[in-house]
Amino acid sequence: MNLNQRPIALLNLVGGQLCLDFVNTVGGRKYLLSADQTSDYVIIDEKLTDCYDLLAWSQLTKSLPEDQIQTLLLESQHGNKSIIKQAIDLREAIYRICKQIISKKEPNPLDISVLNQTLSIAYSHAKLVFEEGEFFWQWDRNSLDKILWLIADSAAELLTTVDLTRLRECGGNDCCWLFEDTSKNKMRQWCDMQTCGNLAKVRRFRSKLNKNPK
Ligand SMILES: [Zn+2]
């Protein structure tokens, strides 16, 4: 199977953190009451449809070494549906936690507990190893779940060590991709200038034309 031909393998990695790139594995999110960004939302163009997509994303982000991806690919021939539900639940919990932080509101405890559940499993599989004169952390097994452990670990790291005033949600219509704004002036508005940035420019131009028709 050629993982790099899946739509998820073509995504732009604009998040700046592994967990944010994982949040961005959707075409977008549409709020049911568009003026109310606290209402329920639906996913537009879900990119995470099966465990092969999860592996393709790990290959794209290089979050797992290639040999581990190939081993998991062989083991996944029969598919594994429950891991995708867990992955999407974790992804949306991270999205909503970050969105609340961006809106300077308290995250929902239910979302924090979804993240904590994955973290507690993840850390029960982490062990210290000593090799070539150095200690480092290692996961005790290679499995599809490990991809979720890495994502949860990245989210914990983001929420506890990164300057959260740099966390942004793209200003594009129904985009809702997240990113860490590392620009000097902290003014980045778009996930990507080539996509949402350009669309916004076109919209601004059109509304100007409508106001001042020639
Ligand atoms: Zn965007």
C-alpha cells in the first residue's frame, strides 16, 4: 500500500507542533450557528478515515521512524476501527481545549479528561533507558496507539511549556486549523497564505467592488 498517495499525506504542516498538525487533519470545521463559535460544529472533509490514514500522517510528520511504520502497516492489514474513533475523540478534545485557551475561556473538564486518559496510558508505557552514556525516554512497544501517545504528549508539552498567547485559530471561513504563531509581530492570521490568506484577499476585493461598482 502506498501511504503517500492518501489525501492526508498531502496536508500542509502549518501547526508548528505535532498535536496542532493533528488537529489540522480535517478540511475544516463548520459551526452550526455561524455567528456563535461556541455552538456545535461539524467536521468538513474528514481526512482520518482508517488506520492507514493514521500511518500516512505519521509518515508525513515523521513522528514514527519508517521501519516502525512499515511493521505497523503489515500488522494493520485487517484494519482497526476503534483506534480511529479514539484518535478523532482525542483530536477534537485537543482542538476544543486550544480553542478555549485562544478565546481566553476555561477548557471543558470533559475534554481535559479525554486528553488525560490517553496521557495516563501513554506514560504507563514510557520507560527510561540508558544507552551510549545517556538517559532518554522510550515507549515500551510499537503499536498504532503509540501514535496517539505521541500526540497526547505533544499536547501536554504545548499546554505546559509553550507561550499560549501564540496559539491561533486560522481566520479563514470554516477552516478552524490551529497553529503556533512564531512570527516576530505575533500577527499571523492564516493557516496558509496560499489558501485561506488568498481567499480572504479575494473576498475583501469582491466586497470592495460591490461597494464601489465601476
Ligand atoms: Zn485556514
